[in-house]
Amino acid sequence: MNKLRQVWQHRWMRIAIEAFVIILIVVAVRSWTQRGMISGPAPEFQADLLNGKAYALLADTRRPLLVHFWASWCPVCKLEQQSIQSINENHAVITIAMQSGEAEEVIAYLYQERLQFPVINDPEGMLAQRFGVRAVPSSFIIDKNNTIVFRETGFTTGIGLRLRLWLAK
């Protein structure tokens, strides 16, 4: 009986150590990919949406706001698309297609994927640079004071983004 207890203790200790190492790796990778992302006041910008309407970040009074950077060539972004689409139905969302080609290519991609969220095309990645985005997907939650209160790189669940939007109120 004592031997069995030792085996189980050893097994649980090993699982705990492996879980700790995995968590440590995930935190390190996320910290590395977020190293240049801005925090504090959101940068002011004005741009045209793909539908032709003008957009200004400071004029967007629907708060809190999800600013989501994505790319048509990014498989992880594709996993998040439906969550972003769903969040857009009840929350303020602006998305930025980073280095995904010319406007016509992004429009064709949106049509093919049946996506209807608002999109700013950033073919050269200039807007992404202003936010310090080096990897996609990247998301920022901006509160009513135009302050970035959350920032994420990599896959984030729809529930996680909704929770952050709720906390930003």
C-alpha cells in the first residue's frame, strides 16, 4: 500500500512539474510576442473602412472598444473569426487586416468567409507599427477614456474577449 502511494505521489509531482513548465513556456512566449505592443493611451488614427466609410478612433463613442489585428494568411486568425464576428453584434469592434493584400483581396476574403465586421486595410503594416503589433492575431481593449486596458497576442477565446470588454466598463 505504501509503495502504491509513493507511485501516485511521484506521478502527481511529475504532472505538477510538467504543468508548471508548460505554463512558464506559454507566459514567456506571450511576453515575447507582446514586448513591443503599446499600453496607456491609444494612438489617434483616422482611416477608411473597406466599405468606404471614414473611421476615427477618438470619434468612436461606442465604448469599450475591441481593436483586433488579423491577417488573411494567418491560420490562428481564422480560428478567431467567428468569435470576432459574434462580438461585433453586441460590442464596438474595429478590425485591421494587416499585410493581407490590397483592398480588393481583403474584400474577397471577407466575402468568401462570410464576415461582416468593420475592417481597415493595413497593407504595409503602418497602423500595426503604431500599435507595436508584431504578430497576429493581436487584440486591444480600449476603455471610454481612450486607454488601452487589455492587450493580447495569439489565440483568445470569444469568452475571454467578452470578459475583457465587460471588465473595461
